[in-house]
Amino acid sequence: MKKTALITGGSAGLGRALVAALSSRDWHVITDGRDRDRLARLRDLPGADHVTAIPGDVTDADHRDALRAAVDGRGRLDLLVHNASVLGPATGDTRHRLLADTTPEDLQHVWRHNVGAPLVLTSLLLPTLAASHGVLLSISSDAAVQHYPGWGLYSASKAGLDHVTLTFAAENDAITAYAVDPGDMRTQMHQDWFPGEDISDRPLPETVVPHLLALLASRPPSGRYRAADFPALRSTTTDAEAGDLGAVV
């Protein structure tokens, strides 16, 4: 049976790049996204036959049930990736918001997407993930450990996600969990972080994926890592060079 991954937020950016990489490696990938039209464009991927795309918002309970049903239909889950997130508050014309100006609505919006939904979805899928001795991977940020004026709400949510992710591993010996800082990337979220700034010098998300594959192949102990700490896995890597690549990636 094919290895199965669930990647939230797979319609764009790093999520789409990771969906493309795993589906091309003969994994079956279940993914989602809030933008139905953009999610539908996953059918253009070379490995599209190995992708199940489910439109919806991961904060919605019915949508999470649909994701769980898709996993149950596969009969296994080897990798759960929390990639979907929101950058800033729900109100206002800018994503920047000083903590002193943050409203309860802003807090609820960011926390539900970046911490609450991953926590609840992991809980729903934990028995299946544990049965496969799978990997829980949460996409973090340097903002989780740095203090950027105007981004305190997002930063705190990423720190919370890191803690939730690694606590799942501490509580469940059958899984391995990673909170990974992918570094700067040329994505819409990064552009929103720097409105009006030219970010063309940032690397594309596709350049980060080989580092994530190397992490999964080497399978270090649960912990917080930077993607750049792992030498990029070459597309021509042999089974011997990849170590556990066949088993994990």
C-alpha cells in the first residue's frame, strides 16, 4: 500500500511544493485549501493521480471530519504536515498589529488557524498516525523564537504550534514530531509580511522541499529544526544514499 500523507494548505507555496514532491515519489497525498479554484489546479501536477484535494477551511469541524474520512479511506497515515496558517489579524488594512492594539477577534482568528486547528486535527488522526509510527511535521518560523514588532500575534501562535507539536511526541512514543523553520521563501504570505517590497531575492518554496525530504529520510529525534540544517536530498538520490528514504519518504 502506498505511503499516505496529509498536508494542510497544499494549494500554494510550500504546501503545493511538498504535495508535488511526495506525489511524484509515489505517495498518496491528501491535501486541502480555502481557495477552491487554486486547489483544483493541483490536477496539473505530474503526480496528480496520487492526490486527493479537499477544499475547505481546517478550522471547520465538518471539513476536518472530511479529511479524517479521506485518511480512513486510505487505511493509513505516515505523515501529517501542518502547513496551513494565517499571517495576521482578521480586521484592518494591514497584517501588522501591535500587541497593545490586538482585539479578541484578532486573537481568536490567528489562534484558531495556527494552533487550535492543528491541535484538534492531530488529535483526530493520532491513532492512525501512531499505528504507522508516522511523522508529525509542523511548519514553524523564526518568528517563533524572535520578537518582531507588529508580528507578536503570529509569532506567539507559531511558538504555541511548536510546543503543541513536540508535546504530542512527548506524550506518544509511537510518533516522531518536528517543528521546522523553513527560512525565508518567495510566497504570498512572505509578500504580505513585507507589503510593497521586492522579495524576488528570496528562494522559491521548491528549494526548501529537498531539505524537508532530507529531514524525513534521516529521521532525527523529535525536536525543533531549521530546514537548512539538513543537506538537500538530490532528486537522483539512491536508496542506499537515502537511508530510510524508502521507508519514510
